[in-house]
Amino acid sequence: MAQRMKLVIAYDGAPFAGWQSQLHGNTIQDRLEEALRRITGERPRVQGAGRTDTGVHALGQCAHLDLDTARFTPQQLQMALNAVLPPAIRIMRCQSVAGTFHARFAATAKVYRYRLWNGPVLPPTEFGRAWHISQPLDFALMCVAASKFVGRHDFTSFTANRGKPSRDTVRTLQVVRPHRRGHCLTIEFVGDGFLYKMVRMMAGAIVATGQGKFGLLEIAERLRPGGRRRPNMVAPAAGLFLIRVRY
Amino acid sequence: MAQRMKLVIAYDGAPFAGWQSQLHGNTIQDRLEEALRRITGERPRVQGAGRTDTGVHALGQCAHLDLDTARFTPQQLQMALNAVLPPAIRIMRCQSVAGTFHARFAATAKVYRYRLWNGPVLPPTEFGRAWHISQPLDFALMCVAASKFVGRHDFTSFTANRGKPSRDTVRTLQVVRPHRRGHCLTIEFVGDGFLYKMVRMMAGAIVATGQGKFGLLEIAERLRPGGRRRPNMVAPAAGLFLIRVRY
């Protein structure tokens, strides 16, 4: 009897070429599918909730897969996968789900966190996990800038896929919230979906506002239909974490 | 005019063979001395507050060095070192100090933190930075065990240098305090000095108590002069952080 499993996956993005399967095989999806082949003898396809780019981390990426047989309990599959996978990829949870569950199409929201280190020296423990900005940032301005993204907008100006404006580029964000604690500055993003490089471009625009490079009207202008399309500042991948997928 | 500089150094211990200079050159001290040679043309010796073993991390190791000339302000030296050193070693602070200051002999206390991850799966972000214990730990017992170390004791049973008992193995600990937050469990150690592998052996004994492998009398027995000398559990290097050196 076929069995659908849902995985919650954490990974350090640094050693991998992103989520999505590629010919060279060094992606999170490839490593998962290879581990499943070794464990089950089957060749299940792993369907993720969404792709993450090279260097982007995850604390709670989600995926589903189908096994032909019910030989494994979820706990057995989790333990077997963690025994075979590199320590940079961990299965945090595994559960049996209905055959109608779909990791990508059933997702109702995603939570991302962008991390910045705003101090003179980047501690070694933050290397590869935060964007280092040594100059002072105007945190109050960053909060105002972040609030401009909340709501339903056409995010054409905040994606690297510059197609023609269409409903495909409309997304709704519930939360865009900067938080500061000492030198560590995070920006949390909650939305129904995110376009290619959209979080990193929003983080880049919020930081540019905090640095005085963008005026406060800049973001609203870019979100306006037909607004100016000037180059964006793209925040580096190393600071981005996929925190959770909601269903 | 000669100038003595004090450095506060943070490092990720994973890629290095500990603090202390060695022939192969892949230690923190070697990297610092090499960077100083490149920057100043001089060959100053870097004197650390103490050694750390292979894999042990630091947020606030201290060291001093003498430059023959006063060509560099402390800030210039810090920036130049951070430009030349690998990102896994960072100079957090640099200041000019009196020629009588000595990083090792002037130290009055050291603060270490041992980190444990007490949950079923070790997140990728904790790999190399915590000791993974998946079985439940009795936190209350660990707190009692930790308290036994506080005060002035002969730590012969808690060092890998098993010489004859002498005053050299007597140390005074001000604080040994476990702290729990979710799956992350830390033990803070503050003392006037620590013997070789002493913190890792104390952490091992506290964890062994929390696992029920050591009775509550075990630690007191080992600290008693002439007490039993059974093998210790040595906690792995990856969980240990030198937090601060006090002067």
C-alpha cells in the first residue's frame, strides 16, 4: 500500500547548490532522494514546498514523498534518513499524511527570516549566517520601510524574473517586521508566497533605506503599477533562513 | 618606541589545531603571528591568556604582543589583522596597554561556556557547536552536581595530566551554573584558572549525573584528596567556548 510522508527539513545552505535537483547532484533535493534510494530501494521523488537558492538556509523546509510500501514508520524513516544524510541536512520531523496532501500546493504561508550583523566585526559564529553591515543603520526608518511591503502588491519590481506584469507576480504579505537585539538585526517575512529572490530584494531595499540610500517613498514607488524599475540591492543568500511552511 | 597591544580574539575552533603554535602551522597562534608578520614586517610573539584544544571555540580569548615601532594605532592594527586573517578568526578588540600587562599572568578569571543540545535531532546550525545528547537529562540533578565543583578544590581527578597531587592542581571556581532554554542547555564555568581538559571533564561528569550514570556523591568523592580515580567522561571539544578572560 502506498504511503505519503511529510518531512520537515533543516539545512545549512552553504555546502549545497540550493534545493532544486540538478545534474551535478549537489543539492538538498538530490541528497534526500539519494538517501531515500539507499534506505528504501525505491526511487521516490521529493516534492518541496518551494525552492531555496544556493547558500540559503532552512530551519523548517517542508516536502512530501510517496513510498510504494508501508515498511517504515515515520519515526523509522526519520532515523534512517538522519543516519545516512550529512549533518548539514537534518530531518526534524516525519509524519504520515493523506495522499491528498501536497507540500507545495497545500502551503498557505511561508515564514522567512533575514539576519544582519550590524557591528564593526562579524563574529566567526555568524560567518555564512548573516549579512555583515558595519556602518550604522537607522532602525526606525527600516521599520517604516518594512511596513510598506505589508498587504497585497504586485512584486514585479522585487523579483529577478522580470516578466510582463501579471497576476502571477501578485503576493500578499501578512508580516514584515524588523527586530533588533544588540548587533543582531533580523527581518521576519510572512506571506502566502514569494517570487524568485523576492525576500533578498525586500531585505536589500529595507537595508538601503536604513543606510539612507533609498528615500522613504522609494519602496511605495516600486510597488506602484508602472512605478520606476531601477536596479535593486539584493541581500546576500547567507543571511536568509526559511523558518516555517504553514498548511 | 616599543608598544604592547592587547587583543580580544574570537574564533571558530573547527578548522584549527587549537591555540598553541605547532610545527605544521595550522593553529590560531600561528595564523595570528603570520598575519602580524605580513602587516608589520616584524615577527612578534603572540602570548595568549591560555591554550585552547583542537575544536574548542572562543568568543573572547585574550593575548598580548609587542611591536618595535608605534606605526599602528590599535584600530589600524585591528582592521589590518581582520583584513588578512581568515573569517574564522576575528579580532574583536585591540588596545594599547602598559608594558607590564601580561595576557596570561595578569588574568584573574576565565569564563567558559559548555553547550549541549538535548533534543532528538541536532539542527544543522548547532553542528560543531554543541554536544548532542538525545536522551532526556535530569536538569535538577545536573544543577546539584554542578554546585559540587564550586569553591577551592584539588582538581587532580579532573585533568588529563595525571601527575602527583600537588598545589599546582588546586583551583578555585566561583560559578558552575547550568542553564536550560528549550533544547539548548549550557553550563557556565567561572574560575581563577583551569587545568588541561578540566572544563570538558567537569561537563562530562555533570552530564553523566544527569543521565543517571554518576550518583550524586561521585563528584564530591572525586574532589576529595585521595578519592577514587575512575575514568572520566570527557565532553567533546566542539561544545566548549572560551567566553571571556578577566583582568
